[in-house]
Amino acid sequence: MLQLNSNIASALIGSLTLEELEAMVEQKRQDFKKLSAPVKMTEKDKIRNYCIDLLKKKLYAPRYK
């Protein structure tokens, strides 16, 4: 299935012009920037997350392989 998808993708990419490929890449970059907006946390949330992480480290022993 993966081979079929890559064959279809290579056939499609082969028929596109350089300008179309650049436009597709730019569109993907803009979509990625929209998805990765910074998260604003309140001071209370920061303290809560810090305490939870600290408790996890103290309560759960590290696992060694």
C-alpha cells in the first residue's frame, strides 16, 4: 500500500511545475504555523504543572532496561 501511495505521489509531483511545488510547500508552512500557536499559561497553571512533574519524579521510580 505504501509503495502504491509513493508511486502515485511521484507521478503527481512529476507532472507539477516548479512554481506549483513551491506554492504547495509555502501552503504547508503556513498551515504548520497556524497549528503551532504558543500556549499561554497562567501562573497558577505553571505552578500546578511544576508540582505534578515533581511528584511524578518523586513517586515513580526510574525504569532501567
